[in-house]
Amino acid sequence: MRYFIQFSYNGTNYHGWQLQPNAISVQEVLTKALNTLFRDDFEIVGAGRTDAGVHAKQMYAHFDTDAVFDKETMVQKLNSFLPEAISVHHFFEVDKEAHARFDAVSRSYEYRIHTFKNSFLKDLSYYHFKQLDVQKMNEAAEILLQYEDFECFSKTHTDVFTFNCNITQAYWEQKDSQLIFHISANRFLRNMVRAIVGTLINVGLGKIQINDVHEIIKSKNRGKAGFSVPAHGLYLTKVVYPYINETN
């Protein structure tokens, strides 16, 4: 049988999701825990990769096993076995052909900024104390919905078949001294969200104008876009599949 596992993690002490030869990753820790509890030796496939220090409020992976188990009981057992930074929420039984990465129809991220020093947000939000024009940042964010090719925001020398992404929402929300950038798309390029946020911050600082975003995107040149904001403010918040109803 094939199962999807839904989980979340604080990525502060992990070198991203994907297995690394010389660094600890979320995938490695979760795989070892599952193999120990199931007394098996299978691999798990994630919905996508997250970079070192990036967090996930909702992440999925799939694995195959012939073991018979109670899903709720296994959630409790697995959580007692895993470190505090990783939490399992659900198991879903799916079709044998279902794929955690390729079947995702939408992904959503948040990027969190705090504008007043807060020691409790040190590894969970980017501290940026300079005054930002959020209205202009939102106007610039709306421009993203007019384009499909986002090579200018992609990590260079990345082996991808296309730089096209369908962004369905992109906006800033302000809550007291915190700013949260929300963005959803069918797929994302490596470093894309962090580069977009850095570019929008430059708009908010007045370093570039709103209409400059059009020229940056058309240039397809990473050097034209803004700086890449730190990883610790980024969260994968939602992954959508056509066959998973989270209320079940």
C-alpha cells in the first residue's frame, strides 16, 4: 500500500528537507523513525525540497509498506519517537500511483518579517527595522500575477525544464510589528520566494520603483532582482492534492 504522511517541522537545526551527504536533514530523521517503527527499510518521497533553515507548517511525503497499522496510533508512536522539531499529523492511504511531488497542484508559502526587535522570533522571522512602504510592496506583488516566466528569481545554474510558474496569489499582510508575505503557485523555483521578497523589500525601501518589477521579470536575469532574504523567515504552509481531503 502507498501512504501519504502529513507533517510539519521547525527547520532551524536542519539542512533542509532533502537528504544530504554531510549534514542532517528532515528527510533523514523522518525516514529513520519510520523504518524503525515499521521494522522495514523503505524510502520516503517528499512534496518538494526546502533549503536549510526553512520551516514547514504543512509538508507531505509518500512511502510504500505492506504493514497493517492503525493510523491514529501510529501518529502518536511516531511523534513520541521524533525530535520536538518534527511533528506528524496524519496518514492518508492513497492509490499506488499517487506521488507526493508530482501530484501536488498548488503550494503556498509565507515569509515573515518583524520590524521591532523580538528575541523570541530570532530563528522564526527576519528582523528588518527600516521603514517599509507596505502599500507599494503590495502593488508590486500584484505584478507577479501578470507573468509566468520567473527565471529572474531563480537560483542560477539550476537544472529545471522550465522557469514558468502560475502564481495565483501574492500579497503582504501587516499585523502590528509583523509583516507576512503570502504567495501561492502551482510550483516554485529554487530560491524564488526569497528573491521575490528581497525585490519587494527594495520597492518598500524606495530603492526601486513599482514599475521596475516589470523590467526585472522581463530581463530573466537573477542579477537584476533583489537580494535573497534569510531562510529562517520562510515557511511552506500548504500543499494541495486533488485526492486528499484533510477533514477525513
